[in-house]
Amino acid sequence: MAVSTQTHNHAFAAPFALLVRLGAKVHAGIRALQMARMLSTLSSMSDHQLAQVGISRSDIPKYAATLMENE
């Protein structure tokens, strides 16, 4: 029995699309966890330690976002 290429491709398209969406959600979840961990770590540092890195406490969210962009 011959299966058309279009039918064959469609059979794989839906599961593949599902895997792509799932992968994107997992990636977003991992990134959110990394950001939360980074914010927590930076927030637990003393003002002196933050100054050594070159940031102030109010700069933590922006600094963490910048680090995440460069990753």
C-alpha cells in the first residue's frame, strides 16, 4: 500500500510540533529557575561583595538579566 508523501509528512508534523512546544516550555522553565537562583545568590551577597562586582543592590535585577542574555 502506497502512502502519499503529504500524509506521511503530516503524521510526523503533529508530534514534532508538540515536541518543539514542549522543548520551548522546558527551556523557559529552566531559564526561569536559573534567573531565580541568580537573583537569590546576588541578593544574599553583602553590599561590600556587590560593590566588588561593581553593582549596587538596586542593580541586581538588571545585572542578572544582562548575565542571562549573555549566556
